[in-house]
Amino acid sequence: MSLLGHDDQIAAFRAAADSGRLHHAWLLTGAEGLGKASFARAAATRLLADAAGPAVQRPGFDTPEDHPIVHYIRAGSHPDLRILERLVKDKSEDLARSITIDQVRSLQSLFATTPSLSPRRVVIIDAIDDLERPAANALLKNLEEPPAGTTFFLISHAPGRLLPTIRSRCRQLRFAPLDAAQMRLALSRALPEESADEIDALVRVGNGSPGRALGFAGLQIAALDAAMDRLVESGDPTNAIRAALSKQLGLKAAQARYEAYLERVPARIASEAQRRRGAAMAEAVSLWEDARRIGESAVHLSLDPATTVFELGTMLAKLAPAR
């Protein structure tokens, strides 16, 4: 199991692990979708593999796919690894609002016995921001008196909201957005069937976050961006571009792509505003404010998709050079 990017964070963790003085709790912080959870899983896999043997003779977190520990983890059956996440609600595909105190208390059964496959155990909490307050207090007891051989990975998108007592008991690793080359490589590996143009579009929409980019996978973002570019360049004097977009995105089956358009239009206007000065910038900023308001409320207010697509397209067309 390998991990792309975040070389400094990998090096810092490996140095601590190789020194024999590995901190018991690691707080992984940064924007959502940067790969913090992937880092935690890769680090956990390598820790458990090295502890159980045979020791891995590879750099970073790269662990052979045929290592016995990898098989256990992929099957979700490793007895010394516990991952706490928000659970799916009964009879629903929605996730619960928080990680509950009962989930945290369930760790006690893990700590009540010695590790099964090696001297080491790992707990991943994704994300610790989702812990309800009683659950956070219960976890704090484990962090204050960590069970022998246990390493905690606490993933946080907003560390400033955490209990100071939790932050103080962790070593923090901060994650930054990936650069364009790393994003392109990560997305090409995750989406090997996608075209180069679509990968480039996903790199732009991801803004350094592979997780965010993958949320737009399969939605033909390159084609949407190309249509928006044509609106900005030509002004769409015959309404043909806006009419085509309205027809495509107004269908019920196109809901996900419609919602991507709602998000992409304000971003496209914002990028245009950054290139302008004076009155032209003020006009673009005003259009951006209107587009953002519509984009954020369209689904909630059940606005007609076809009409909304056309209206947002008109805002893009207003950015076209005067002819």
C-alpha cells in the first residue's frame, strides 16, 4: 500500500517510528479531502505489518500487497485495528451526525486484551471533529493513559474546534494541498479510464484536494468547463450554448452534473474577476455574488434546473468582451 504526496509528513512519521520513540497519538490536520485518512490507513498498515513481520524493506509506507497483514486489513478483519467513523443511520443511506460515546466506549474491549498479531494496536478516528462532546471526553481518558503498544490517528479538518486537552496530547502533522503534478498522478491512478482532458479538469476543480476532485469524477467536468469558456468568450449571441446546457442539465438523471454546474459557475466567474481591474472587476464580483447565491440555494429551494442553468449561463455570457 503506497501513498502519493505528503513526503514531509511521511518522513516525519517514519523518523519517529524508526527511532523507537513513536508518539502514541497523532493529530492529522488540514482541509477535507487532502488524503489524511489515506495517510492514516497507510501508516497503520505499515506499523502493523512491521510489528507482525516479516518487516517491510521498503521506503515510506509502501507495503507489499501480498503481505499477510495487508490481506487482514483489506478484509476488515485485522483484530488489532479499529476505525471509528460516523455510522449509517438505520433504514437510510445518510450518515449519523456524530461519532457516539458508545463507539468510543467500544474501544475498551480492544484494550481489555493483549494485541493478537503483534505487540501493536492502532485506532483511527475519521474524523475526530465528528465526536459528540461526551465521546470526546471518553476518548481523552485513553489519550491521557494510552494502552501499551497503541497508536492513535486522529483526523481533523478543523483542529481549532477540538478540546485543547486533546490537542495537547497529540503530535500534530499538518497537510497542505497537493501540487498539480501530484494531483494529476493521483487522479490518473484512481481513474485510469478517464481522458487526459477530464483529468486536467478534475485537477482544476480539486484545487489540491484529491478527495474533492474524485467527488466530481464521471460528471464530464471538462465538457462543462469548455461550455462555460465558450460562454465567456463569445457571449452566446444566439442562446445556443445556454439552451444546450439547459436541455442537458435540466433532466432528472443529470442531477449530480447539475449540482456540479451550480458549483463551477461561481468559481469560473471568480477566476475571471481576478484577471480584471476597476469597473470590470466590480461587475464580475457582482455577478459572482449573484451566482454564488443561486448556486447555494437552487437545490434547497427546488428551483427549476433548466431555468437556473440558463440564468447562470447568462451571467457567464455577460463576462464576454464587448463586440
